[in-house]
Amino acid sequence: MPQTVELPVFVTVTEVVREAADLCTVWLDHRMTCAPGQFVMIWIPRVGEKPYTLSYVRDDRIAFTVRKRGDFSTLLTELKPGNRIGIRGPYGKGFVVKQPGILVAGGCGLAPLAPLRDAMPDAPLIVGAKTAGEIVFRERFSDMIVCTDDGSLGHAGFPTDLLRPRLEVGEAKAVYTCGPEVMMKAVFESCEEFGVECQAGLERYMKCGFGVCGQCSCGEMLVCKDGPVFDSEALRSMSEFGRTARLKSGRRVSVEDYANWRSC
């Protein structure tokens, strides 16, 4: 049966909130039923289309949070109320809530986890970043447990430093993580050590968003179709998880090089 391609729906930008120097949340006058961790395709006419996970899902509007990286994301951060853009979705598989849980975010990886935290308000939320200026949603989640690489806020170190003692005492049945893949790999390995399920939200370069182009492959899995959230069973089978990813050209590089490319 031929693949049915959903056409974008035009929506209106209602508000743009600056979260950090290079990070903005774009609010849209649109309603959508979306599981935490699923993604939508955002379309700027005559420019292109990119995938983003929703950082807010409200009864009357939704929002996504975008980091200024390249031409497309720069245009998104420059949107004004009243501008119109296209949206289609949601797509992919989201997080499956299991209590008790712990959330672990790295940098702007907090954005995909934010709707999950709204659904699990009592779950510990560990947030890591390079420096204090990269920590977002501080007012929204005033009880977050912070760590920074440079020690400028909270614990000086990495999210796993704060996660492991909680796993050791059996505080969680599941850990939910999103952020740099090197961090998520460390979180997953800690969960494996203590026999705790891990659900990780992966990022790969996507072109189609519905499993046709194969650009977003991670081993035998397609991030857009089989993910972007993968549980422990899937992560164990993904030989490229925490190791390699594809650039826009299709060339495979280390996840560290991929992260540097995505930051350009």
C-alpha cells in the first residue's frame, strides 16, 4: 500500500520566548494530541522543513523550543507573533510512563522531556549543561537538580554522578533521558548495571519524517519511525547508539563529531 503523506497545516505564531542566548520557545495557535517525546515537522514555506519535539502541549496551544544552529533554526528564532508556518504530525513513538521514574536531561534535551515532567510532576529531574547559562525552564521546574561541567551552578560534574546513587537504592523503575548521545549512553549503561529500564530520546538528521529516506538510521532502526524514543531492549540491539551517526551528506561520523556538526 502506498505511503500516505500528510500535508502541513498552516498555524499562527502567538509568542516567541527567549530561554537562553541562542534558545527560543515558539508558541503556536494550534491544538494537538501528542505523547511526550513524539515529534512534528515544522515547515517554513520556500525554505524547508525540519523535525522538532514539542516542549509544551496545552489545551489551547502548543510550543517547540529551538536552538539557533543554522539557517533554518535561525529563521525560527526570528519569528514574530502573527507569522504563519506549517506543521505536520505528530510522528514516531514517545515515552511510556512508568512510576516511579527519574528524568535525566542534557542541555536543550530538557525540551523533549518537559511534557513528560508535566505528566510526572513528582519525578526527580536531573539536568546537566556545560555552564549555568545553558540551563533552561528554571522557573517552570524550580525543583530541578542541576549539574554543570564548569561548576557554575549546582553539582560540578555530570548527570550520571547524581543518577547512580538513586539507582543504587532502587529509587526508580525507569529512567527517561534526552540530550547529547554520549551522555545518554552513560545513563543507559548505568541503568543496565542496576537493572533499571531506560528510555532514551534520540536525534538523527531527518529528511522525510516517516521512514522512507533512511537518513535517520541508527543500526537497523529508523529514528523517525521506530523511535525517536527507544527502550532498553531496543538500545541493546543498536550497535551505533552512542557511537556513530550520519551527516546530511550521509557520511558516518562519531556521535561527538555529529554533535559538533549539529551545533554549526
